[in-house]
Amino acid sequence: MFVKDRKDARRYFLTVWEKFNNKQPLEALEQLILDVILAHPEYHELLKQGDGSLEFDYSPDAGGINPFLHMSMHIAIKEQIDTDRPAGIRELCRNLLDKTGDQHDMEHKIMDCLGESLWLAQRNNCMPDELAYMESVRALN
């Protein structure tokens, strides 16, 4: 997903949801996004709000989960697995899936690793450390 800003990213989710509800055909990336949306029925009411959901600031201080970030991280993990980037992530995910027995649960475990990697990169104003990320995923196995 290539978007300019937070609002565009959120609008993309809304567009996919609207196309699904209007039974319009979806492109491959849109289908991936829809699969993630459908796996999160707790966010469907939010998506029904349309543009009303674009401006809300999901602050970590408020203690809630940012549903758009949450779904985006699922998409990122699915894309990592599909492209095997970083190299070896596909096998680590397959091993963790064998251990957990549930794709969604496996993605949530990896999401913690990805979130920490992204947070550290942002805090240190640098690129994410792929080796550290891979080590944290490896530790889940």
C-alpha cells in the first residue's frame, strides 16, 4: 500500500469496504485488505462511519488500539510472508503457524515484534533493524 498520509491510508480501507458492500470487483491488493477487514468484525462499525473515521487520533496514551494501524500491520506481515522479505520470514512464520495452529494468532504474535521494531526505528530516527526483528520473531518459535 503506497499512500501519502494517514488519511489516504484510512480512506483506502473505506474504499475497499464500500466496494465489497456494493459487490464491486476488487483488485488483488484490495482483496488482501478485505480479507484482513473480514477477519476483524469488531472494526466493521467503524468502517461504516465512512469519512467520519478518518480524523480520529488513536493515541497510545488513551490505551486503545488504532484499528487502521492494526489492520495495516496484518497486511504488512502477509506481504512479508508472500515476498519472504526479510529473507527467512516465510519459514519462521510457517514454523510459528505450526506451533499456534491459527494464522490470525500467528500474525498477532509477529505483530508485537514488528511493532517494537518500528517503534525503535522511529525513536532512534533510523531504518528498522531487520536482524533484530528476525531475532525477535525467531524467539517466538
